[in-house]
Amino acid sequence: MTALDGATRADLLEIIDDRAGQRATIITSQLPIEHWHAWIGDATIADAILDRLMQQNHRFTLTGDSLRQAQKLPKKEAKPD
């Protein structure tokens, strides 16, 4: 992922600002929040976005093995007839 450009930063802030305190917003990301400042690319806008998102939130951090990895299922043994 690369940093957001100026227009995208402004659009994201506008969307988050319009929804803050009025509507639910669900955001999913593999990027930890502590890396959002670098991803957004502007500390002031990043602070504004995170401030609005973190006022009232429910945060879930998933742990464990990735479900994307192919899980090998045990082979079923053929039953004799």
C-alpha cells in the first residue's frame, strides 16, 4: 500500500466527517492503526480522521492463523463393502 494522494485524503476525510456521530461506519483493514499516519500521508488529516473514527468505536483485533491458508482436511478412509 502506498500513501494516499491529496485528493483521496480530502475525500476520505469528508466522508468520515459527514458520517461521524450520525451513521455507523465499518472499516476493515489489515494495516494496524499505528501505521495509518504513514499510509494517509498527512499527519493533520490522519489525526482528524482517527479522531472522528475513534470517538465511539468497537474495535476487534483478530489473532490466530490465517484462514486464507489452504487447510488440509484429513482424507476419509474408504469403507470396505
